[in-house]
Amino acid sequence: MQHQQLASGRWHQMTLAEQMGNIGSEVSRACRWQGKNQTRFDGAVERASELLCLTIDDPRWRGRRKELCRANELFWDAVSGGKEYNTTLESLLRYFDAFAMAARLKK
């Protein structure tokens, strides 16, 4: 686990918008490195996946678990080339950026 400090409780103090905005940062990094640097791409994918799992497991969002699991499914579709849903990392950025903007507006 790369996000030990977040997993130990700090992640569960963030709002959903903050969590999703942070996931979006890793999706953005994956998008930037896809096809250019496999090591950096793999690292960003692993971090995004870990943060998505932490968010899905957050009991505060149980009413949104279906949406979160769908976001995870689409993320993995994009990572694997969009074979099932034609998803791209670029298309997911718009989804995650909306959360980042909402988090910024709340502060």
C-alpha cells in the first residue's frame, strides 16, 4: 500500500469531493504517462486504484457505492485500452475534475 497514512484514517476525514479530486490527480498522471513511461504509468494506475478502493470502502459513501464501483470499472476499462466501454483516461478526467472543482469551491 502506497498511501499508508491515508489508509490509516486521514482519507476518511476528507469529503467525497476531496477524495475523488485526489483520485483524479492520479488519473491525470496516468493519462500523462500512458504510452510514454510504463513505470510512471503503472505507478499512477496503482495509486489511483488504491485510492478508489479506499473510497469505495469508506462507509460514509455506502449510498454512492454503485457509482463508485462503476467509476472503478470504467477506470480499469480505460487502463486496459477501453475494450469493453470505449473508455479513455481523458474522458474520465472530466468526471474527476468536477469533484476537484467542487472541493475547491467549498474551501
